Amino acid sequence: MCIRDRIKSLLLTKQGRMVLAMPQSGDLLSKKTFLNYYADQLILESVCMRAVKNSVRASDTERCFTKEKLMTTMAREYLSWLGLFTQSKAGIELLRNSEIFAHLRKLADPSGMCDCLCMVIINCFDYRSDDEPRNLLQLWISAGSKDLSLYIMEHLRILYRSGLNTFSSWCIEMLVTEIYDKDHEIVMKALDVLREVYENEETMHALLNKWPQVEKLQLAGDAFIARFLKTEAGVKFFQEFDWVDGAIKRWMLKGNLDYVELIERTIYKELNVKTAISSEDTLQLHVPIDCPLDIRNDVVLCIKE
């Protein structure tokens, strides 16, 4: 039986979990359990991060979770074993008692020094059974680097696509929080994920219950706003901000003209295709470059002989 399967089988029973919580064979004097070895490595990462901040050179020889080792050694597999504990409340309790979550929380840093380690852990952890892994994500997305925040939001998209049944209860809140970030790229990433998850009625109601600012939602485009207006709840939401009446007025004053102009420009662009079509019998459409904006009466059909 491989180590991964062995850990999974031990986590299934109380006796097995006691085995995982006991000191490892041959190490009775130090009284280190299986999870204590992880804790030691995570402490090394925190110490190294503090040393770098203080401009002190830190040695990588004892560290197992450096970026290089995560990419070239079995370190990723070790972290996947840690993820097995997050698949049950009993396993999470073992992680909590070993202070694994406390050490992981210390890895959040705007410098992004531990981003590679955090990203591997994000993919290894299970978010279905307990709040601890979810709270860790929430801390990392708010206190971590920009790259880590973007990565977490993409992972939330993956969780949604995987059918996570608790998505609406905690992921929506994280995404809504990010649309108020000062960084434009983070805001647009959050809106991009919300644009996809909004297809689901449950997530739509969860989003509206967070009362996001209309100005922020508008950054995602008119098509996103239009989806809200297809539902009674969405219409009521925007009416609370007097947005619907204002949008109708803007449409009557200028919006309809802008729309017609957009359509005509799109037609003009599509009719003036520069790439030659090889087929001899193809019907080609040509519009003079100096034609006026309203091109409906100026389209010239030229049939290539």
C-alpha cells in the first residue's frame, strides 16, 4: 500500500487517527508526530521570510518547500498528503491541534516570497467539509501578494465549475470583497469570475444579498448588468439605487444613438475585409473608405468574375 492510501485509511478510523497523532517510530525522545514534521518545515519558511525582510541571508539547505524543490522534488507529493487531512473534520482537527493552520497563516505576505508554496497548498486542500481551509483562503487573498490573490480567484472559478455545493455560502463574499480593491486588475478578475458564476440562480441571489456597489458591477459591462435585469430580484436590486430609471433616460437621450452608431461601425468594419478570398465564385462586398457613417445605401456588391 502506498503512503497516500495508508494515510487515507488511517484517517477513516479513530484508532488510525491516534496512530497519526502518536510520535513516529524511532523518534520517541523528540515526541514528533507525523504532522510535526510539516510544522517544522512551515516554521522554517516563516523564519526565512522574516530573515529576508530584515536583509539577513537565510540558508535553503534545510528547507523542503522552496520554489526550486517544489518544482523538482517530491515536495509537492508531501503537501498532497497534507491535503488528505482536509477531507474530513477529524483530519482537520488533527491539523488544528498540530498548529498547521497557524503556521500556514503566517505565509501570507505582500512580497509573494511564499506564493509558490501557497499555490500548491491551495490545490491540495479540500474546501467542502470545514471552515479552516476557507478561512485560510480568505486570509491569503486579503493579506497576500497580488499574484496570489489572482490565483485564488481563478481557483474559486475552478471550485464553481467542479460543482462545490457550498460555493454560494462563502466564495461569493470573497469575490465581492475583491471588487473594492484598489488594484484594477484584481477588480476586473473578481468581476470576470462573478460574470461566470452569475449564471447560477443560487449564486445570483447570494451576490445580490451582498449589496455590491452598482458602479463596481458596471465595470463588467452592460451585458453583465443585463443579466440582472432578466430576473425580478435583479430588477428590484437596481431599482433600490434608482438605476433603472436613470438607465432609461440615458438610453432615450443618447444611448440609442450610440447603439446605432456601434452597429453601423461594426457592419462597416466587417464589409471592408482586407484579406482576399481565394474562391473564384465568391460574392465580395465592398464599401468605399470615404463613405458616410450611414452606409446602408452605399454598399456596393461586386461579383468577381
